[in-house]
Amino acid sequence: MEVKAKLNFLRIAPRKVRLVADLVRGKKIEEAQDILSFTVKKSAQPILKLLNSAIANATNNFQLDSNNLYISEMRVDEGPKYKRWRARARGRADPIQKKSSHISLVLNEIKSEKKKKKIHPFKSPKGEISPKAKLSNRVKKGKPEVKRVKERPTEKLSEKEKRDFKTKTKKKTKLEGRPKGIRNIFRRKAF
């Protein structure tokens, strides 16, 4: 059974209230009360009062056990903005928006259901795996074949060809061909 409570026109910006609302959403009642009582935020106290009000609604109006409730939904919406002006230099004025928020809270009962066993898509009720599943498992487990290109063997080459092969494959460094100690600081060439 859903139990609802609302708090309208709270004079705190919704962005700040949502920080506290996110802490307790989906929690059990006792845990949420503990979190809210020790949270050092301005919006924690009004949310705690709203939670206590919702618990009182549940116990008095619907005869529900407060130990068997959790916060199923907590929504923080934007309320009206009070528009004010702040005096600035040279006769200018800057706008100020004093934001407000509406909080809606929904409590629900914790349902104690036995966990259902998951049915494997390839297993029969006896627990045997079908032949198609065995084939698909083999394909998944098997690694794809990678064709490797044979490199040119350097053993059969003469020493001159080996040196030429090494110079071709060797990577050139940035400082190669320059005197020692001079670096390229800017994008143009150093002298």
C-alpha cells in the first residue's frame, strides 16, 4: 500500500534538496531516519519532518507497521521563484532568484517473497544441457585463428644485408642528425 506525503514551498533550492533526497531514496525507514538526523545540510531537517509525517500517516490512517516500510519514491520539484534585485556599480541592478521546492514522498511496504529459481534457457528441467547449447559454448570458448605473416629470416642474409635491413627497420629519433645538446624548443628548426 502506498502512503504519500507532500511538502510544498520549501525555501531551499531544489538542487540542494536533491543532494539529501538522493541519500535516503530506496532505504528502509529506520535507516533513512538515522541518515537524515546525522546529515549536516539545511534541507535534512525538513525532509526528516516530512518522513515522520508520512510514517504517522501510515500507522494512523492505514494501520501499517512502520518497521515494514521503505521509501519507494522521493521527488524534488521546482517551486516558484521570488525575484529580487541587487544594486551594483554605476546604477546597475542584477537579478536574484530565491528558489523554492516541492517535495513529494511515497512509502511502500516491503514485500517478503521467496526468490524464484532462474531457468537456464538451454537447460531442460532435469538439468541437462541441450546439444545446441554445447555447440554454442564451444564456439564462444574457442579463440579465433589469427594468421601471422612470416617475417623475413635474417639468418640467411649476409652481414651487409643484415645491416641494411636493420637501418631500414630502425625508427628515427627526433634528435638524430643534430649536434648534441641542441633541442627543438619551438616549432621551427633549431640552429
